[in-house]
Amino acid sequence: MPHPLRAAALFAALLSAPALAAYPDRPIRLMLPFPPGGPSDIVGRMIAQKLGESLGQQVVVDNRGGAAGNIACEIAKLAAPDGYTLLQATVGTMSINPGLYKNLPYDPLRDFAPISLMTETPYLLVVNPKVPANNVKELVALAKAQPGKLNFASGGVGTGNHFSGELFKSLAGIDIVHIPYKGSGVGQNDVLSGQVQMMFINLLPALPFVNQGRLRGLGVTSAKRSGAAPQIPTIAESGFPNYQSTSWHGIVAPAKTPAPIIKLLHAEMVKITQQADVKQRMSGQGTDLIGSTPEEFRKLIQVEAAKWAGVIKAAGIKPE
């Protein structure tokens, strides 16, 4: 006579088998944690379109901006774990917010099942040409010789370029002053004019200014050089091997989503990252395609969460 628990598990598996075989038999909702129009929206809509074409079912984009992405994450967390609600996961919602907010309404690892890391976009450390530093090592030496004299701009407290600067400050052991602006574009203008000495800017928008000589690009923030600017070294290879700060996007599902559905969706996500038109479109955004396994994505979320929690604590960053 079979063990009662085994019998129950077998019965449940038999019940779910037809549903899994038919999946998906209705539209899928992809929740995006930010308003339309930004980088997250561009990536999310591309994924929704390609996934819908592949699965033969509409993938409906549901933008739920607000509270630094926490609203969308809480809604997705409470959705039925049946594969019909997916969530776009970002470095902010999965790895920064847990260290930034005391009462986060979700747990990134407990409440969600990672499917795949899809894209990664590096920042570029730039300085005004008047700054007497031609590479990262020279910039660090200059900052150490003049503690508290160099400033770095950001698009505001808690933004990616702010965290990139704080991580650099910590690993390099330098005293540079954060100058937050209401938007990255405003901060970039002050670096161009020389009001502020440096900034971590999204790679692609910065490159034209670097090519014109109006900014000097010292290092990209990803672990490997960017295909959009292979001539610029990484900060990691410039003497700070543990430095990595990128804006990334992936896909997760509510926890307890059946493993066969996760497996199917992961396979579809990898296919998307391998499509020529997707590669062309994302490279035009300065973005690298990844297509990781669920396990690799889970590990990334854990590692990034620990890193950013340390930066947040050391810099005393509070949510605005």
C-alpha cells in the first residue's frame, strides 16, 4: 500500500498534467514595475511580444509603476502560481529594495520563482575633460590626493548611477561627494559644463559625448567589456576586480509555479535572447542579452542583494 503522502502527490500530479499539457490556453499577463516609456518598459514589451509569438497566446503588458517597483511586486506575489502571471524583475526590485526598505511587502527569493536573467546594461564612468585623469587609476589617485574635493552626479538618491558611484567610492577607498539631481539628464549637463567632475551614465547615451571629446570615458561597470564600446576597459580590469554595477532585467513567476511551466518558460526566454532582431534592437540600446538558467538568476539576486545592502548601510542611504 503506497505511503499517503506519496499517493497524494501522485494524485495532484495526475490532476495537473492536462493543465500543464494545455499551457498556455489563455493570455498571459506580464507585470512591469515601472511606467511606460523607460528602459524597463522597452525590454518588457519586447519580451512580451516575442513570448506571445512563440507561445501562440497574447502576452498582455501590465504597467504598475510606483513605490520603486514595490506595488507591482506585491500584486505579482499574490497572483495564482499557474504561469499566467509573470513579473519583470529588476536589480532595483529584487536586489536593492530589500536593503533599502524596512517593510518590504515581498521577499524576492521566497515569493518568486526565477526563470531567466534576460538583459544587462552597463554604466560608463565619465569625467569632464578638464579633470586631470585619463584612466580609473589616475582618477582614484587624484581623489585620494584631494579628499572631499571631487563630486559625482546622479539622477537622484537610490538611482543606478548613485549606487554605482557609492560602490566605486567604497571599493576604491576614496572620499567623493554625491550630488543628486532630478533626473540623469540634468546631472549629465552639469558634468558636461564642468560644474561636477564625474558621473556614471548609461553607456549608450554617453558615447556620443565621449566620441566628441566632451566627456572622457574611463571605465564600464560590467564584468566584461561592452560590445557597444569594446575599446573602453572595465573598472574591474582597472584595478578593482570586485566592481560590477549594471542595470539588469529578468523574468520571475510567483513562488510555487509548477516546475514544468518554469522549464518551458525558461526555454522560451533563451530562444528570445538568441533571435537576430532582438540582438540588433538591444545592442542599439547598449544592452547585452543573457538568457541565464533559473539557478544562475537566483544566485545573482542573492549576490547582488548582499552587495547592495552593504553599500546602502555604509553610505547611510535612505529611500526618498
